[in-house]
Amino acid sequence: MAENKKLQENKEVTSKVANSQGEYINEQDKKVSNDAIEIINMIVGVIEQLKSKNKEESLKTIESVLGKLEVLIAKDPSKELIPVDVKEQVIDYPGTLEDIVFTREVVKELIDNEELQKAREIMTQLASELDIYVTALPVAAYPAALKAIVPLIEDEKFEEAIVLVAKVIDTLVLEKIVLPLPILRAEQTIIKASELTKDKEDANKDELKELLAYAKEQLVLAQALGYGKIEEDYTELLSQIEKIEQILNGDESTKDIFEELKEKLSSFMKSFNKVSKQTQMPKAEDKNK
């Protein structure tokens, strides 16, 4: 692997990045519905009641769940999914740009040699991101599914009812939000640089150069890892960085020189704060379309 080293992150930037990650997670946590969690727990409880062949209790629980679902739907009829759990995972590729380029070449070679499983194992490590997983209750679909279980319980077909209840629980939806860490680091670095130059004519240019170099490195890493539209999203950002580099290498004022870049980076980062669409597997028939 290449011996090149990544630039060191400013300590204040590290703190800003950590805080920002926490804010993204908290944003999703606030959407979790305790009522929806109670509904899930009650449905899980129905399985135990059915195992005990407790017909009256299981019917009573389902009736109560249906009532709670009706209230949830009435609160916001347009909402199809209601979050019940949030978990996060950080995957942070430790290598440099040269490492990424080299690793991609290795992956291509493995694929060419039809060693797909080895390629897949390496590919899963080519990521630097905060993944937020949101488990959601498909509130609109649950009433009909639960009502279909009632006749089985009435007929005391407990085993069949248990199978259907389990299927209802399995319909919980898992959504994923992918937030690229290199872009987040670049954004927070430029925010720090902005703080140093806001309304200031003569900020420390050496310090600003270090911050800018780090932000640029992170954007190039993000681009190499394939976050966003590779050409379209990065061309303007990197061009803006080059303009700032020229200012820092000359005698011009540092006043507000990072404001435009800060806004562009914040907008770029926000574009990732949404549920990722699942990539559809291609089919041979698509080749001719």
C-alpha cells in the first residue's frame, strides 16, 4: 500500500465533527414514536398469549392495538412509516487517496478473475461514513394485517395465528441514511476557517492554509470513494478551493473568503441527510434497453 499519510485534523474540527454526528443521530431519535413502540411490544405479546392458547386475551390485545393504530393514523394520515428505533454505525476507511486508487485496481483485477467474493469483502471496506438505521412501523398496512389474524384466533387455530403475527412483525421497514464522513469533515473544517475569517481582514494565513488543505484532501477522498455525483458535485467545490488558495498565497484580505464555500459544503452535506434508495440488482434483460 502507499506510504502517503493523511493530513492531521484540527482538534477543534474533530470536536465539531463529533458534535455534528451526534446532531444527525439525535435528529432521527426525536422522530421515534413511543406509541408505535408500544404497539410493536403489544403485538409481540400476542405471540406469547397465543402460545398459551389464551384466546380472549389475544383478541383483547389485538383490539387495543387496532385502536392505538387508528389514533396514530388520525394524527397524520399522510405518514406511512413511523420510526420505532434508531441505531448507528461508523465505517471509516483509514487509507489515503493512493490507497483507495490501488485498492480499486485490486478489486477490478479480482472481478476480472471472477473472484467476486474476495472483491466483495474488500469493497465493503471502501467506505467512510456514518450509517443511521431507522426501523419504522408501516402504520397504514398494519390494521388489515392484524384483522386477518382475528378469524384464526376465533377458530382457535393458534399455530396459524402465530405464523401470521410473526409475518406482521417482519413487515417492519429498515431505512438507512448514509452520511459521508470526509464531506462532513470538510464542511466542519471550513466552518472553523469561516469563524477565523468572519469580518477579519488579516487572519493567520498559515493556519487557514492548513485547514483548507485538510478540507480539500477530505473532498478528494470522498470523490474517490464515490459519494455523490463524481464530476458534477465536486468540480465547483474544488474550483472554489483553488480560488481561496490563490488568495491565501497572495496579499489579499482574508475577510469572509470562506463564506461561499461554507454554504456550498453545507448544502452538499444536507443532500445526504435522507433515506438512501436501495440499489436495484441489474437483470440481463436490462442490457438491451
